[in-house]
Amino acid sequence: MREVLFVVGEVSGDLHAGKVAEALRGLAPSLPMVGVGGGHMQRAGVEILYDVGTLAVMGFVEVLQHLPKHWALLRRLRARIESGRVGLVVLLDYPGFNMKVAEVAHRAGVPVLYYITPQVWAWGADRLPTLARLVTKA
């Protein structure tokens, strides 16, 4: 059985993903679930590949300093998705990173569920066509 890959970028996403994972665990107890997340997801039975607490940064300089970490994580997720182990990618918010994950999954033919989509007012309506192209369901 292929795994569900969750990707969140902050604690609130971890909370929501944890609730989704709990519901999935109730429906399919043996479903393998992995992800970028934290304690809420872990308590719901998700194997944490990368701790979300290390992703959150504020400020221009801090973002630049953390870019290598984000690129390394994206490479790691790409390898996992392209390996054929992932059957579904579930994204929550964090559009700057998650749209890149969506593109990787789309190219690999893996369905993408964007559970908490970016806010149009903040993200820009001009990006909606890209979201529609890369995401199976939002």
C-alpha cells in the first residue's frame, strides 16, 4: 500500500493535518502516513520525516539563511515521491514551499490534495491557474 505524504509549514497546519490523519487512521488502520510536521501528526500515527518547528522563519535575512535547508528538504521529498512510495500528497497552507511539492507530485503522476489552500487576497489571484493545474483537489 502506498503512503500518504503530509506537508505542513507551521504548527497550525500540524494541528489540522493531525486531525485528518486521525480520521484516515480510523478508516484505514494500516495506511502508511509520513510527513513534514510535528507532535499532532505524530500522535495521530504519522511518521515524521522532518520537524516543522525548524521551518518557520521570519524576516528577509532569516529566510535567506534557511534557503539551503528548504532546498534540501524539497530534494528529499522529491526523491520519496519519485520513488513510487507515495500514493497521495496532502498539503496544508505554506504555499511558497508547498506549490513546489505540488509540482513535483504532479510531474510524478501523484494526486495532490491541498487541504488548506493559500488565501487569494494574500497570495494573489493570478496564481490560481497554477494551483488548478497542479492540484487534484483543493
